[in-house]
Amino acid sequence: MDTETILEQLQTRFIGISDIVYQPLQLGPMNGVLIYIQSIVDTATIRESIIKPLLEKVSQNEVEPLFLSRVISGEFFTLESKRSDSLEQLVDDIVSGSAALYLEGLSGMLLFSVQNYQKRSVPESTNEVVVVGPQEAFIEDIHVNMSLLRHKIKHPDFKMIKFTIGKYTKTEVFVVYIQGLCKPDILENVLSSLGEIDMDSSLGVSYLSEFLEEHPLSPFPQYQYTERPDTVAAALVEGRIGVMQNGTPFSLLIPVTFFSLMQSSEDYYQRFHSASFIRMIRLLFSFIALLLPSIYVAVTTFHPEIIPTNLLITIAAARENIPFPALIEAIIMEITFEGLREAGIRIPKPLGQTVSIIGGIVIGQAAVQAGIVSAPLVIVVSITGIAAFIIPHFELGLAFRLLRFPILLMGGTLGLFGVVISIYLIYWYMVNLRSFGVPYMQPFAPLVLRDFKDTFIRVPWFRMKKRTKAYAADNETRQDTP
């Protein structure tokens, strides 16, 4: 197909695109056209780096054959260029922010990357806040995110593999890893899974997560979201793999274990005494978030004899005029609390925190005075809600919130026996769950004593000489410090 025909077909394909520009160029006796979409390119770069060098060379009376050969070689331009005579490639590159140069006598067209998408500056992390440590977070521009990551990992073994996903969005997706540290079978699994994805659009990295999971119906996440470059860098050095997508400020880290989802990046910036104490508090409150309402309902309904007498009298007096059994009362309060939590997220920020806090206090107080719920249950649900916020990763916290309801039903119908059965079933399921071949409960099941140095507690850095066995490949040595 000759270049004139390609130009005609490009004009046909771009009918209805109001911001397409066909800028004519008169280069001596030679006609040309520069094609680009004005809203997504840097017009100053086009003017200074493409049009101006061409006009300057023409004014010097370049000979036409020599002129075209030098244009093809790219010696006139400071921008990198590539030549193409494929209609589909030309269309894809132009709608992605490239400028296509057509010149009479030139075989194919030259493409220049001159994208200029609107983007925000690098912000502070808002979803993974730390007191000590880096404050920067990813943004929606993948190239800025790569720059942030390259700034932290300066090694030739740091690799990036690019995919383009989405029939209409043509979204750039990068798999990032450190060669020699990650397990080759996990990397191959991730690459093959991404290569098989065929969808119309991918507007967030969460679109991809459901294609990558081995157990997509599981309530437990088999990946880790993060918006922090330091978290991604630390995970890659441990032997994990990252998936980053253009247009989203979050990255996926795979594989994961339950205990890695219970850790925060700040654990590694604080002294090991403080980090270990906070981890134990975090584990304690995660069990409170999952089990406290169920245990309260089970004990007050089926096992009041195990409650101290004075406390039992107080609870009985508070529930004297309540028309509902403890199970229904707890379900009402839990659903109300979840609604308030969701409302606090969706309401505009200046109002959200105020409405959620005041709404919870007012509704709880009114419900107690009206005799709909008892004061002890309001306290239990409030403590449970606060405990859920201590879980560092939102997806795991959401799994606990979902599981709280079936456990509550088991505790309200079978007592503590039902709660114990629920715990056993959940633990049995988690022990058999795998994230890209890695046991979800490692190093607890299977038992890997070496990794306990960075699980329930964090030992000093000079004691963590080996990488986590769950993630590391053959190179397990983290440091050679004596």
C-alpha cells in the first residue's frame, strides 16, 4: 500500500474526531502533512523539535534525495522516531499521542512520541499513611511511577515487561521484577495470564487482579494493593512481582501471604521494639474485628454462666426492654455501622468525617434511648469497627467484615460451638489457599521457623540475613553482615 493511500485511509478513520489536526508543510517543492490529535500532544515540542528543524534545512537548499534520506535517519530531530507503513500501527500511535509525518516520496510515515497527557504532581500517600518513612505516592501516569521506582532500585537486573491490554483503551501494563530474586515459575504464570487477557478496556489495575487470581471466588485477597513506591521496591527486593498499569495510582504485588497483608511499610522504618509491639496489637485487634460480636451474642444467649455476676446483671438490665433477641440486635447494629462507614467514604470530604462520627454517636444514643438496641452492644460494635481500621490493607479488612456476618449467625444459633466451628472452617480454608503457588498461611502452615523473624514480630535488620522463603528464589541471602 503506497503512502498516499495510507494518508487517505487515515483521514477516513479519523472522521468525527474534532481535535485531529492535519498541518500542511511546504518544504520547498515537496509537500507534507503532520498529523496529530491536539488535545493529547505537546504542540510546543512539535513546533520546536519537528517543524522548525525541517524548515531550517529546507532554507539551506538541501537536495531532495539527500534530504529524504537524512529525514529517515532522524538526524534532523532531537526526538526518537520510527517509520511505519502499517495503517493499524499508525492509527494506534496517533490516538496514543504520537505525531505522524507524511512527506512526498517518503516510503511510509515517521512517528514521533509527543504525548502530553494532563497529570498531577507526586502527592503524599493518603491510603497508606506512615509517620516515619517516605511520603511520596504513585500517580496515574505510568512513566512518572516508573521513574519513582527506578529512583529506588538502581540495578540492571530490575526488569520491566510491557503489555497492551484493552481493545479500546490500549492500556499500558508493566510487569516489574528483579531477575534472579523472583521465582521463575511465578513470573511465567503472571506473564502467561496477562498475555491471555482479551477485554474491551482496563481502566484500573483491579480489572486485572481477577484474571490473575488462582481462586477468584475466595473472599481473601491473593494480591496486595499499594500506592507507595517504597513498598513496591521492598517487595521486589524480597522476590515478589509487581503489576503496574497506566491510569491508576495503585500497583499489584504478588504473591502474598496472610501475614504480609498484616504488615505495614512503617514496620520497617521504626525500631524493632515498637514495630513488634504494633504487630502484636494489630493481630489482636484483627481477631477482635472478626469475632467480638459473635462471641458477645453467643455468650449472652447460650453461655451467660461464664460472665461475671455483676457484669451479667448490668447486661441483663440493659437488655430488659429490648424487643429483639441478641442476634437480631447485633445484625441491625452491624448493618447500620457498615452503612455509616460507607456513607462517610462517599460523602464529600469536608462533610464525610463529621457526618460519620456525629451520625454514629447520635444514632447509637437514640437507638439506646428508644429501646431498640442495648448500650453494651453499641460498645461492642464500636470497638469492632475501630478494630477493623487497624488492619493495614483494605482488601483483607473487607474480607474480615464480610466473614463477620456468617460467624455472627453461627454464634447466634449454635453458641460458642458455632463460633469454634467457624474459626476451624476459616483456618482450614486459609491453610489450603494459595497465592500463585505460595501457601497463604506460610510460615505458620507450613511451618518455616526461619521466617518467624519477620512475622509476629520483627527482629533487628542485622538478624534478617535471609529473604522470606515464601518469595525468594535461589538467591536467599539478603545481607552478608557478620
